Amino acid sequence: MGWKLELVETGRGTASRRIAVARLGEIVAPASVEDIGLNHGTAQRKLGDIQRAVVALQEEALRAKADLRRRLDPTVRLKDYRLRRIQSLHGTLTIRVPRLMRTGRVEPVSPLLAGSARSTTEYRLLLARLGAWISFRAAAGLVEELFPQASGGCADTVRRRIFDEAERISARPLGKSMTETPARSIDLGVDTTFVRSCATRGPRHHEVLIGIGVADNGRSHRIGGAIAALEMPADLIVDALRQLGRHDATAVTAFTDGDKMLRRYLLRVNIEERPVLDWPHLARRAQVAKTTAKGLRVLTEREYRARPAIGRLLDSLHRRLWNGQTELLPESWTVTEATVCGLLIFEKGDQRCRSASSTSQISRLASPLRR
């Protein structure tokens, strides 16, 4: 006694067709938690069996479509069958595609199966994304571990998939807006980083512009490109805002690390509002303030007593910002203005500026962190 998987045709009045897919064997009571359900390897193999059965039905549908064309057009005849092998995440798919030709005419016949790729899109995109996040060899090993039926998951394949996807993205023209619904607000995050080049000639490291934009209409658009290879790097931001549906009344909130170059790019795309720092960069600014506070010169007894309190307050602020504990920030700001008020000393050469009890200066210095 055992169990098996079958595909059963439904929707017809006559007897339905049944296609045997796989045999599960006898199913008994599990002895431990490890015996419940199917293990990863068995589940992947059964899923591959189901996919091969579906491909067999698709091949039958292609033959029926070819016969229909031949009946509708007497000049079309069957030339041969082309064997196509396509790599997927659940194994290599094999399908025989009919090829048609016309008799007595030079006009070609449109193919029954469009495209000449030897792998599925999800397979290529997964290799490209994993290869962009981790090393090529680690990405290939991860694909082999998660999808044991997938073939071709080597380091060289991952590298080729990344380059192919990069060429496809770079060759994409700057189009018009892809959304019909204009966005009322857009959150735009941009940053710069460096990538190492594998070319023997030229610079070793290249600075790239990266980012992502998210609109309230549900659309998102990623930004990426080497700054040296672009005539106007700000065009990437313009294209992203256009794809997200920006118009004159759209409120754009930019998030950067405070770089002046990124600020110039935002001004070129008509984003006049000052960008907002994210929590890690705010924490870095707090770390700079901690270093500055350690070098404050003490001139009065009051400043001498308040110096440890300033250090403890900045330490607490740095910890809360770094961990993203935003709900604790309002109370800390009250303590900041009450404690640090009038105790900051700025030095520039021999010129000294002391704020005796200037609450407005403390508020002005704290306003970027509040935002």
C-alpha cells in the first residue's frame, strides 16, 4: 500500500484525464519531529516531477497550436521539432518545440515559443542578486543548497548573470512615467559607495551612486550607476522621480548621509528641502559631538561640574540614536536643553565665543537632529 501524486483534468463533461506524477510510498506515523512532512531534498524532487509533468502538457499544447496553424493556413507546414533545454530553480526543463515554415514564400513564420534564453528569468535574477550581495562562490553554494535540482550554479555562472543584468539595466532608456496615478509624497534615499574593479587597467575603485525611491502609490524605483561613467549623475534621480509619478505638488523627502555632493545632486533635481539624516548617520554625528565635548575647556566652576553630565548625556543620545530608539528621544531633548544650555565653548584660533545661557543657540544646534 502506498500513495502517489496525480494531475487530474477538471472542467470537462467526459471522463477526465489523469497523469501520474510521482510515488510517495507508504506514509506511516512519524517517530520524531524530523519525520514530519517531507525533507528539503525530497520536496524539491517532487516539485521537479510536478514541473516536468506540467511541461509535458505544455508541449502537447504547442503541438495542438501548430496543427491549428497548419489547418488555417495551407502554406504552413511542419519543418521539425527543436529540443530546448531551459534551466530553472527546480531542475532542467526539456521541451520539444515544433518549428513551422512556409512553402513557396520567403516570409518567415512567427515562432510558437518566443525567446531564446536558456534559463528562466527568476533563475537569472536570483543568481544576479545573490552575487551582488555576497561572493560569487558563496552565492553558487547557497543556490545549490537551497535548490539542489538547479544546474549551472557555479561561480562563473553567477558572475555572468551579474554582468548581463548590469548591461540590461544600463541599456534601459530613460522613459516616461510608468504610473498613471501621480504620487503625493515620495521618500528618496541616496548614498554613495565604492566598488572594486576587476579590470587590469584603469582605476581600482569606482564611486557609484545608489539609492531607492518609494512613493505613496505603492511604487518603488532603485537607483544605481557609476558616477564617472555618467555625464549627469543627477539624471538617475530625475528618472527615478519620473517613474514614481512626481508632479508639481509632490512632496519629496530625501535621506542622505549629509554629503555635500549629494546635496548638489538634490538641488539639481529641484529638491529644495534639506535632506534628513538616518539614524546611523545621526549617531555618527553624536559621536563627533562626544569627541568635541571631551576637548571643551573649563573656565568656571559651573562648567567643571557640568562637563561629566554633558558626556553622559551624549553617550545616552548616541546609544539611543544608534539603536533607533526614537520613542525615547523627546525626553532626552528636554534634558539636553536644560543641561547643555550655556555650557558649550567654541574655539577658533585665538577667537573664543562663549554662550553664557543661550537657549536659542542650543535649539539651533539641535534642530538638525530633531528633524
